[in-house]
Amino acid sequence: MNSVEQIIHDHNRICWYPSAGADFRELLFLSKQFCAWKDVPIAAHELPDLFILTDCNPSDTPYGYCTGDTYIEQINGNSYDKMKYLFKAINNCTVITVNDKVEFVEKLDVQFNQELYKFDVSDNYGKAFYFSVHIASKQLGEWDVNVLYILVENTSFAFDYLVKNNVTVDYIVKVRYGDQFGESNVSGDWLAKLLKPLKTKYYLRNAFSLRKACDAIVELKDKFPTSDIVNDDVSTLKLEQIYRVNGSLWSGQGDIYWYKVKS
């Protein structure tokens, strides 16, 4: 299997979903099928062809309609090669499955910031897994998409890998990161700091506040004291809301707003 670097290089547009846990809804919403159905103003050629999901909670609970062990629990239990069904909605109106099998790629050298979390790191921390996913929707049809799941802590992955390697991340999704969820001690609002450095074009998240984004980063300044990104002022960010998903359809944590990042 290729390296994480090669997999990223082989794709054109990346979506990063930090603290994704067992949530695969982004694969459904960020598709040409959904955007065409709901008249979302994003062209098909702009949509992601690789979804990078990160999480490092070894006991993440099933999410939404997921039943049984979540895929992150299976990965940590070294049963990833047996994973098949990832998501089943009520009445099987949407089913997400692994096309072939989940393949181990490599183990990244990315630190774990223990003070940011309320759980201990697993033995599989840093491991990356790559798989093709098949989505079957009674409303939208069927299609495939590629997923790279990495068991890493979000801040270190951002600074020590994405920024360090000058990776362009076209989409960032902030839905389940922090805010007292997932046993995190830091709010995901700081992700707004990454929009310019990662050349992000679209930012999906629950209720957005530039003030919260500025305040949240204070929690990270002691850990990354010399980072220009940590100290960058995001109060001048220009975001244009282009769509909104009702929270009951995604996270249950409020509506999800889709923003286009203006230059």
C-alpha cells in the first residue's frame, strides 16, 4: 500500500473531518448527487475525491443509526480487515459499505497531546487506513468514494503533518470536535485558523463565531507558542454562507452551515 503522502498526492481535492468518530454523513452531503438534488452552489468538479477522517478516541461510541462496534473500535481491535457495513439508515434508505477491504497504510510519527484529551492513547495511535466506500441511497443513487482514516490527534496532525507538508485541504468539516463531545478539552473552533494556511475553499460547521474561534486558540498557545498560525488573527476572515443542513439530519448539535472562504 502507498504512503499517506502518495495517497494525498494521487487525489485532487481533499476534505478533512477532524474528530469524525463513526460519522460518515459528510460522504453523503459532499457529493455531486446531493448538491444537484438540493441546488447547492458547488460544481461537481470542485467536490472532494478523498475524505481524510481523523480521531484517536479508542472507545468512540456508535453514532446516529450506527449499531454495534464502530469502525474506529474495530480498527483499534485489529479487526479492520473484516469491516463491511459502516452505516445503515432507518429502512436501509442509505447504506454505506466497504467495497473491498480496509488496508493498513503506515504509522505516522505524530505526537499525542495528552493534556488536550480525557482519555489515554491507544497502541494503534498514528496508524493510517485506506479504503474505498460504496454509498447506496434510495434518493440519490449509488457511487464510490475514497477514505483515509488516521488515528491521530487533530492539532498535531494539523501542525505536524498538514501544515508542515504544505497540504492543500479544500474542505474542513467541524461538526463533532470539542464542545464537550468526544472527551476533548479544546474546542474545534480554532480550526478557523487553518483556513488560510491550508488554502481551504469551503468550511462546514455548526454555529460559527469568529469570536469563539479567536478565544478557542488561547487553549493551544502554550502548546504551539511559536506558531504563526496559532497567533494569527482570524477576525478578518470573509465567509459566505452558501447552504445549511438541518441539524437533525446530521449531528443533532444544531444546523450545519456551509461557508465559502472568500479571498
